[in-house]
Amino acid sequence: MKGLLKNLGLILVLVGAVILVACSFTGNVNNNTILGTSAVLMVLGLITYIVINKKLAD
């Protein structure tokens, strides 16, 4: 469980990246909702990764 929690931020970033790649392959790059969701997931994943790893290191 601790390993999954430690990698939660990376998983969120990867999900955001997969959404962007899927939008690129389908040609659906003009939908701001999908692009915004992937951007929010990537930023949230980065913040989560920093916060969780800082707490686990202490």
C-alpha cells in the first residue's frame, strides 16, 4: 500500500499524458474540457508526488 501511495503522483501524471496522447491520435485536440482535465491531472499529480514523498521521507 505504501508503494502505491508513493507512486500516486506519478500515476496521475501518466494518466494525464495518456489522455493527451489519445486526444492526439484521435484528432480531438480542440476539446478544451479534455485538454483541461489532462492538464489538471498532470499538475495535481506533480503536487501529490512532491507532498507525499516529502511526508514519507520525514
